[in-house]
Amino acid sequence: MTTTPDPDAGAFLTALRLSDSFLPVGGYTASYGLEQYVNEGRIEDGDDLRELLAAYLRRIVGPCETVALANAHAASGAGDLEALLAVDERLHAVTMPREFRESSTKAGAKLCELLVGDTTDGDGNGDLENAFADAVATDATPGHYPVVYGVVAQRRGLSRRQACLSHAYSFVTGLLGAAQRLGRFGHTEIQAVLEALEPVIAEVCTRHVDDEPTAMASFAPLAEIMGMRHERAGRRLFMS
Amino acid sequence: MGYRDVAKVGLGGPVGSGKTALVERLVPELVARDYEVGVIANDIMTQEDADVFRESFADLLAPDLVAGVETGACPHTGIREDPSMNLAKIDEFTERHPDLDVVLVESGGDNLAATFNPELADYFLFVISVAEGEDIPRKRGPGVTQADLLVVNKTDLAPHVDADLEVIEDDAAAVRGDDPFVFTNCKDGAGVDAVLEHVEREVLFA
Ligand SMILES: Nc1nc2c(ncn2[C@@H]2O[C@H](COP(=O)(O)OP(=O)(O)OP(=O)(O)O)[C@@H](O)[C@H]2O)c(=O)[nH]1
Ligand SMILES: [Mg+2]
């Protein structure tokens, strides 16, 4: 029997690794305001949850994080550190609630420690990675999770679209897991919500994967207010 | 300077076994011995809880050396599979206090299977109490068997819950092999010296 080398295996496995809750970047501590929705009795059933997560996808994950990730991926591919830092700065500026920024930059720093700067090769791109990792480690740049994710994904051979899809997917499963620990949702119900959200994930990635960095903006006032109220919440199991 | 440069002591164990009570006993003793100490409590439920903690150490520790870390209802994950948020907090401590000697990390109350990731804790105390049942040690939970030091707390309550300290001692010795365990009463402080001695010898002098 002969084995044919599989050029896509590395990228595919990276996508699995990055979207797996096993990745130790503290994703399980973030609810991005979901805990506050539950605290205030705004989510009662699977339909509420599906609608809320669809709104997160369309108004935050798509227009903010996907745009940041896609442009970080492009900047990494072009070896353009300036552009990469500009994307990071803009994402910081459009992420309103303090706890959202903290959850994202803490996870970003951990992903950076784990996976950035260890793929140096002859093309000089390792320099960009190292410079970026330095900037994150020294707080010269915020180091948001989608931005670091874009760099990691690009360096390990994921296409821009695959990177955006796997990131949006892991955002959804992260929040579904949070919902399950906060409320009382059955595992089959949660899977049904996930299934219903898959087309939305694909839709927002298609819509935003080619956006310019200047298009990065969020419009999710209620989610942002929930995120801010969470800072003083009567119950806090989550960091955001 | 980062989390790798400071000694880290983990305290795990079931809900209500006396982890916080032990931290409150250890901190003043460590400060009296001229160590600069930081404290992290996992699974603080409200900001008020964090404030209570900060107040009880007000005369001993800088307020920014006392912190809560929320673990998203996953206390075991926070100290075992993915300690990243605890490590990030320790990094914040060391950034502001480069002379920090030791950080005590109290896990959220958990079951008998909780163990600390060795990158988060150089030394790991597992705190159980006699009031949870005298058979706890012989269940051989990973926390009980793998901890660097097993602490059996609330010895004062033994007579009230029909727990036989001799049985606990024999069982603990059997399941721990050569590894140490101590009895404590955090109400009057009995046994706390022995805990300190272990921590100092194994972590701070190491
Ligand atoms: N009688 C007695 N009570 C104790 C002792 N140690 C702690 N307690 C009491 O037991 C209760 C729980 O103690 P904590 O120190 O809060 O326990 P914990 O392990 O930190 O609990 P969680 O953080 O909720 O998991 C409190 O009411 C303490 O005052 C002891 O040695 N004897
Ligand atoms: Mg406690």
C-alpha cells in the first residue's frame, strides 16, 4: 500500500484544533454578556437562544470579528506588520464593553503564547510573527483573539474563509456551552440550535470575509449594555 | 517577570471544606515571615465577595494582590485543563509587584477528582474536612492521592459528626503512602504551623 501525502491535513487539523474547546485559552470563562441576559430573565428557551446568537453573529461576530480576522490573515500573508497592528487597534476601538475587550485580549495573549512565533521559516514571515508576538507580550498592541487567530490560521495554511468559519463556529459553541451551564438546556436542544445557526455562520462569513478594515463596526446596543451591566452583576460565574 | 518566576501554591478541595479559612490563616503568617503574597480566589460569585476578601487582608496585602477569577461554572477546568485565566491574573500581579514571592490560588469548591495543573501550582494542597464523612480518604479521589499535601480540616467537629480521627489517619496513611498529610482546625489555628512548614520547605526554600 502506498500513502499519498495529504497537503490539506495540516490546515484541516489546525481548524479542528482552533475550534476545539480543548484549546487552553480560557474560552470557557467568557459569556460575552450572555450571563447577563440569563440573569435578567431574557432567555427562556432554545428559540430565544437561537435568535440571540444569530444576532451576535450578524452584528458582532460578522461585522467586527470576522472583518478583523480576515484582514489579520491578509496582513499576515503579506508580511505587513503595520496593517496587522492597525486591524488590532481598530477592533479594540469598536469593542465597547470593557469585559468583552478583556475576554478577547486575554484569550488572544494565551493563543499567542501557545501558537505564534513557532513556525519561522525561510520566507521571512517568521519575523512578522515574532514582532507581533513581542508587541502582544509587551502590551504594545492589545492582541485581540480574532487578530491572533488570523495570524495563526494564515501561518498554518488555513484559507481566509476557513479561518473565519472555524472562528465563528467556535464562538457559537463557546456561547452555547455557556448557555448550557447558566440555564437549563438539554443537549439535543443545544445541538438543534447549533444546526439552525450553521447557515447563519456561513452567511455572515461570506458577507464579511472580503470587507476592508475600515468597514469594521458593531451595532448591538443591547448586547453591549448587557456586557456593561455584567460588570456589576449580582451573580457572576463568567468573566464577561 | 511573569507567572513562571513566582512560587504558586494551589488549594483545592470540596465546597466548604475550609480552603478560604486556611488561606486566611496562612496569609498573615507568610506576611509575618516577610514574604510578599498574592491571593487568587476562583469562582467568586459577585463583586461583593471579592471585596470581602480584599477587606479581610486590608492591613496585610496591597488591594491589587487580591483577585477573583471566574471560571464559567467549570472550577476543575480552571485549575487543570486550562489554567490560562489564572496564569493571566498572576502575570498581572508580577507586572505590578516584581518582588512577589508567592501566590495562593484557591480553587472553586469541587469534587474529590480535582487536581492542579503543575504549571499553575508548584505545590498543591487538597483540603477536606472531617465533617464530609470519615470515609473521604479511602475513596482515593485523585485530589486526595495526588496532592503534595493533604489537609484534613475541622478536627473540632469530629465528635459532632461521628467521625473517628484515628480511622481517618489510618486511611490517609494507607492511600497517601509516603506523602504527607496534616490535621487542622482553622477555627483555633491548630495544625496550621505544620502546613506552613511544608509550604515553606517545599516551595519557598526550594
Ligand atoms: N468548626 C470549624 N469550622 C470551620 C473550620 N474551617 C472552616 N470552617 C467553617 O466552614 C465554613 C466553610 O469554610 P470556608 O473556608 O469558606 O470553605 P471553602 O472550602 O473556602 O468553601 P468554598 O470556597 O465555598 O468551596 C465556614 O463557615 C468556616 O468558618 C474548622 O476548622 N472548624
Ligand atoms: Mg472559599
